Amino acid sequence: MTDSANPRGLIYAQPMGDTPVSGLNGGRFLFATALLGAGVAISQFGSNGVEQAMICFAAGLVAIVAMADLSSPAKHNPQAAAPIREPEIKPISQHRDFTSFIDGLADPVLVLTGTNVRRANSAARKLLGEYCVGEDVRLVIRHPAAADLLVDTSAAAEGPIQLVGIGSRDQRWEMLVRDMPGGERILHLWDRSGVYAVERMRTDFVANASHELRTPLASIKGFIETLEDNEAGADPETRARFLNVMFREANRMQKLIDDLISLSRIEAEKFRVPDTPVDLPELMREVQTVLRHSHPERGADIVLDIGPDLPPLRGDRTQLSQLLHNLVSNSMKYGQAGTPVTMRLRSSRNGALVRLSVSDCGEGIAPEHLPRLTERFYRVDSSRSRAIGGTGLGLSIVKHIVERHRGRLEIDSEVQRGTTMTITLPADPRTPQIDGSGPNPDLTVPA
Ligand SMILES: Nc1ncnc2c1ncn2[C@@H]1O[C@H](COP(=O)(O)OP(=O)(O)O)[C@@H](O)[C@H]1O
Ligand SMILES: [Mg+2]
């Protein structure tokens, strides 16, 4: 048997040595020497030589015994004669670098002996308590789904199990327990909350989008059925009224689909930094003109306030136009009729940033809604938004455009006073200057 039988080299065995064989060979050599010595003595000393020969022969035999004794594996290498046995394998937690290794992991890791917590890395201590070491793991992770796995060592090979509510109430974890050499078990927790949230957002989004499309579709179908009725369909006034509603609902569906497509396009381009030169003041004037034509009554209230010394700007013109349309349309819709809707543009002192804002005087937004406004389909008043042609996607699109330009969106609002949406953009998104850590004196933008 050789060491190569165990790649980890944990089993020690006598290597296939040649010592005993060479010992025997040495013995035969001495035996032959003794015989030769005896022969020489007889030939030299005649009958007297028999005595000498016997002495030589005896000396040779003694030498053989001595050689055999010396070459005996037991005496030559006491280990070699011992039966092959597996040495004790050190528990994994006793490895010299084990603590620094598990402390370097971001996920919580426990080392268990039976159900006792032997070691806990810093992430585990932070999650389960500083004093979890030495405790019974069932008291440390008090979770019905985990209990079986923690007690039943044969269940450890099964796949991970889901745990909810460890740490904070909504946190979702996956837990895996695995046997380690040396009789210990490793318990590994990893946070799946982010994955779960994304998955939930995706299903919510599909449900919301379907709901938003189904409502106008149901309405259009209802009107078609009514118009098919000979009596109602024959009346020109009813017919005109119904067709008008159908047209409006179809427009709503189209607007929703357009916004959904925009959103997915912007998201798809998220990591491609926009770098085309854009004349933002010219774009602002264009948006003002377009909205004045499309909404003559409210469009007249749009005011431009463009500051001096603006730096050349890079970005995605189509997306910045969409951003302005969405913000100004909101101010026109939710601001009070007859009050100004102001588009303002300023440069930072060093010209690295621009600040673009859209303000209105109107109903404003209550503080509890502010954090959720950029969520898809979130509205303060859904039925009102729908009634005035809103999709609930406008601010979500704005947020994604701002993110793609490496900028920042701030919403200031006061109920019954009005709202200001401010976007801070780096003049060149390829060299962003915004870190979100508060005002930087060099980059201050005058109000
Ligand atoms: N300037 C504003 N003043 C008051 N409320 C606003 C303003 N802008 C947006 N909101 C609120 O934010 C919600 C989300 O806006 P948005 O995403 O553009 O969707 P919508 O299609 O409803 O306009 C709106 O429904 C409205 O309740
Ligand atoms: Mg809107």
C-alpha cells in the first residue's frame, strides 16, 4: 500500500520498502562468506583447520542472525509494523485560518457540533446575536422550518430551506446545513430578500399592466356590443357619444403601451451612458412650444427661466425631451389652472453640473406619498389620474432617465402650495459628479 491510495495523505502506511529483502540478501552473503571461510580454513589448516572452519561458520551464522535482527521491520522502523490506521481528522473549525476565512464571508455562517454552536462568523453574530456561540442552534434560529434540519443530521444533505423573519420581519433567507470532515456541520444562511423583491415586483408589474389594459378594453367591448344593438346603434347622438368614449379609451391603451415600451427601452439601455451633445435650453423651448400647441389653455402658463453660463451638455436628447414632457404635463395636470408652470435651468459654479427644475402652484403631494411616487403605477389618486389620461408611469420613466444620465431626482412638495421636481445632471454623464452624499461646495448650484 502506498500513500497515493489517499490523495489527502491522511492515511499513513509503510511504503513498499526493500529493507527486509536487502537484509536477507546480506544474510545470504554472510552465510556464503562463512561457508567460504570454513572451506579456506580446512584447505589451509588441514584437520586442524576443521576447528577453525567451525569457528568461521559459527561466526557467519551469528552475523546472519544479527543482520536478520537488524533488518527486522519492527526494530528498524517501529511504525512500519503497526497496523494501518486512519489518523484523527482535525475538525474544520480548528484549522489555523478558519476564523479569518469565515469572518471574510458576507453571509452568516455557523459551525455546529451536534446542535451546539461552536463558531459564528461576524455576519452571523450580527444577525443572530453576539452571544450565539455556545448556545443550542435551535434557540439561536427559532424557526419551525429549520428545527428538523438542525436536529436530523441525515437531513443535512437535502437542499436549502426557506426561512422568513430572521433579522427583520420581511427578510427572506435560505439555509443550508452540510456535514464536514471531523464531525462538525456548517450552517450557511444567505439573504434572498433582494431576489424575492425583484420577483415580486415583476409579478406585480405584470398584474398591474394587465389590469390597466383590461379596464379600457372592457369598456371598448361594452360600447361595441351596445352599438351592435339596432336601437342604440341607430341613434346618431348615442353613437357619436359612444364612439367618442371608445376613442378616448383606445388612446389610453395606446398611451399605456407607449409608456411601457419606453420604460423597457430605457431600462435596457441603463448601462450605456448617453454621450451625445444636447442643447438643453433649445430642448426646453421646443417642449414649451409643443405643449402650448397641444394644450392651448394650460400650455400658455409655461414659463422658461434659463440661467447664464451653462456648460455644454451631453445626454440622450429624446429621453431628456420625454423627461421634460412628463414633468411639465404633471404640473399642468396637477397644478392649479392659471398659475405658472416654471421650467428652470441653472449651472453649478464650476460648470460640472446643471440643475433642471419644474415647479407648479397647486394641490401638492402629502409627504407619505413622496417615497413611492416613482414606483410604476403608483398614483396619489388612481381614478383621478386615469380620468385625466395618466398612466401612472410618468415619474417612473423620469427616474429611469435620470439614473441613466447618472443624475439625481428630488421631489419637494407642500400640500395646497405646490410641487417642485428637481433634477441634477452631470454636464457629461461619462464623468459623473453626483455621489448623493449631500452638497459639495464646489458644485453648488445657485437657486
Ligand atoms: N406636480 C405634481 N403635483 C401633484 N401631484 C403630482 C405631481 N406630479 C405627480 N404627481 C402625483 O404623482 C402620481 C404619479 O405621477 P406619474 O407617474 O406621472 O403618473 P400619472 O400618469 O398619474 O401622471 C400622479 O398620479 C400624482 O398623484
Ligand atoms: Mg404623469
